[in-house]
Amino acid sequence: MLLDLKDPTKVLARTRNPILEPSAVYENEGFKSGVVYPCGAVIINDRLFVYYGGADMVVCVATTKLNRFMEQLVTNHNEAKTCKYSGPTTDC
């Protein structure tokens, strides 16, 4: 999802499909088979690195070119509802 830089409670775009799904053997065998847990992301030299846990057993990283990811997000996104985070609930 893409958040407004000045107001991160504002969602600008949201992907239609998950950006990460379990497909490798090590993501589908373990304590929580078939589950990936995105934990964080960084940009290094125009590449997006998404760190995630797989099947509650391994730590992994997925990477792509940042501009490719952004092009896909901007051209293939769902129209985001204007939602504001207000404590333990989100007001949409």
C-alpha cells in the first residue's frame, strides 16, 4: 500500500493482489504452513527488499526493482478509501 508522505493515515493506493505469497517449499512446510509474514522493507540502490518469515520457521527476503514495483502499484491498484486511523479502530 502507498501512504501519503505528509499524512501516513491516508492510503493513496493499495495492491489488488498480495505482493508476497507462499510458493517455496520452505514457506509451505513448518509450524504455520502456507503462511508468510512480512516484517519490514528497505530500499537499497533502487531495489526494494521485503523481509518476511516463512511458515513460522525461516526468515527470508524478497527483492525487486523499486521503479517496477511502483509502476505496478500505480497502474494496477484498487481505489483506496479515505481512511483515518483513530486508535484501535480505523474509520473508513
